[in-house]
Amino acid sequence: MIYSEIVKIASNTSNVGLKNDYTYKSSKKNSMCGDLIKVELVAKKSKISSMRYETESCIYCNASASLMAKQIRGLSIGRVKKDLNKLRSFSMDQKSFQIPTKFKKFQSLFKKTNTNRLNCIFLPLDAVLKALK
């Protein structure tokens, strides 16, 4: 069952569509389900000023990408890497995982019912981390 909250998050398409204007770029494919995401990041003075993306993916990946594009805006590249690596280490089995403050909205995606969709949720994170390497 897909919760209305996830549908609402995924329906925000304000950052969808590549513009071929970027400082960093990557694409990533989920080998388990075939989801694909392409990201373009613009950075000025080592801060992320925007993220654009295109996906051929499920609603969980779209929701994660939509949240990601909003949440990383204005953050330093170092902070983004640190926080995304921490967020990427999330596991449904952990009892006391602390989501980085800037990424608290991801809590709506980290539900027990979405355990089998973690790879889809993590795909945008992995694409951003790949771009920033």
C-alpha cells in the first residue's frame, strides 16, 4: 500500500527535468528493480544551489529524489556528503538511528512497510554521492 503522504511528496515536480547546466552530474541504476535516476547539481562557493533530476522509477524513488532536491539546497558539499553517508547507513533494524536534522522529512519514507523499498529510496542519495566524488 502506498501512503498518501508518499504520493504527495512524489507529486512535487518542481525540480524535475535536466537543464544541462551543472557543476556535478551523475546517473545511477538500481540493479534490483531497474529504477534509473539522473541528477544535475549546481554548486557555487562549495554550496549546493540546486538539484535537478529525471527518473524512470517507482514512486518511492521519486519521493526520495523530490525530498533530496529540496533538502540539499544551501548546504555545503562537505555537509551533504557527511549527512547522506549517515542517512545511507540507515537500517530498519536499528532501534535508535538519528536522522540528520536537515533530512528529518525522510522519516516518512523510513517505515517498516517500506523495508523492501530501501534500495529505491536510497537511489537518489547514491546518485548525489556519486556526483560529488
